[in-house]
Amino acid sequence: MSNNSNKDKEEVNILYKEQYKPWFRYVLIIVFPFLPLFWKYHVKITEDELSFGYSSKFTSKRIDRRNNEIIKGEVVPLFDQKWNGWGIHYKPPSTFSFSWNNVFSILGQSWERQYIAKNGGAVKVIIGDSDESAGSNKTTTFYFSSEDPQKICDILNKKLK
């Protein structure tokens, strides 16, 4: 009975939730071991956590909203970005330019991460570490597709009405 009450309490705490099966999951049948990793796509926001991505902990991202500062959430159209298709992508920061002199400098920088499951709108989230004792000013940028990116940005930027 306590297990159900915890589940009910979590459902009440949900501020936003979407879940669907991406169309390209059937393409992954040819590489069957990857199919379970990409079977479902989700976006979920609670008071404590932002979660987005695919079916497993390896193909999804969870951001603890209490320990990480969400600096900015904004709507971005996917066609304005240089996406390389659906799935999970890591790309170097937009300020990086390739040359042999700075090829190793990228190792200390945060790469942008993209979780794309369909065309349409996406959310760009910039998070920073709120641990001031570490003295780092590091930010990380995530992009993830969504059915209602404006609502997600309003929730993340705390513009709820």
C-alpha cells in the first residue's frame, strides 16, 4: 500500500509529462541490441527533477533541479539548428573551431548534447553547477525535442500562472 501512495504522490508532483514512441525505432530492428534503448521517448518535469530522453538510463538525462541551476530554457526550432538526424548527438561548443593548436583544449569544455526524437520544436536548456564551493563556472547545454516546448520553458523559467 505504501508503494501505491509513493506512486500517487509522484504523479501529483508532476508539472509536465509527455511520452511517445519515436517513428525511427523500427529502423533499429536491424541493430536489435539497440532497440530497447530507444523504444520510448519522454519529457517529464517535477518539482525536483527534469528528465528527458529515451528508454534507459544510458539514453536519457535526469537533471536534479534542486542541485543544478537551470540558467535558461528557451524554445528553438529544429530547422534553425544543424541537426544530424534523430537520436542522441554530442557536438562541441559553438565557440570551438578546429585547429591542431586547440584540439586538446576541447577536452575541458562542455559539449552540447541533443536528444532529438522528431521534427518540430525543441527546448534549449542551459544548466550550471550551483556548488559555489567548487569554484567552477561550468555550464552545460542540452537540446531536446518536445510537443509543447513553450510550456516547458515557462515551467523551467518559473512563469507559471
